[in-house]
Amino acid sequence: QVQLVESGGGLVQAGGSLRLSCASSASLFTLNTMGWYRQAPGKQRELVGDTTLGGSTVYADSVKGRFTVSRAYAQKTLYLQMNSLKPEDTAVYYCNARSQSVDYWGQGTQVTVSS
């Protein structure tokens, strides 16, 4: 069982930045894919960006060039650096990890971007 705990959400003005953190109970070397998803009110959960052990990354078109997903292996933490935030980025952000075809989720952290 892997526990994931997100932090770093909050309220920010449009154009601002936030960095989300996801602390893992397991070594990141055991998690093939790690990433961030978000869910806005009334919408389905969507992929924001993820990264594999091999270093490949994938981002949603809506965040390319603004958001960066990264792993800190020594700290067992996944980060999401969010720059140039827009009101449409407002959502609950969830950390996800996949190991041996099992998905693990954090509890989510709220990000609100005011215009």
C-alpha cells in the first residue's frame, strides 16, 4: 500500500505561481508512473501531467509550457510547478502513482486562481 499526501494548494491571483508537493510513503523508484490530475466542479478528472521512471513526461495541452512535473527521489516527493496560472486552472489537484498496475491517489488539494 502506498500513501500519497498532497500539499501546497491555495488561493493565487491570475499570473501567479504555486508549487504542489506529493509526499510518498514508498520509494519513488518503485512507482513506474507518477503524475497530477485535476477535477473542476462539474467536470471529469483530467490528466495534468505525468512522468515515468525512464524520464518521459506528458502534459495536457492546456498546461504545456506553464506547468512542470518533477520527482525528487531522495525526498520521496513529486512536485508540480505551476506558473502563469489562469482562472481556468481552478480545481482540486490529485497526486497519482502507479505500481504494478495498481493506482494510488492522494486526498487532493484545492487550487483557486482569482481573476
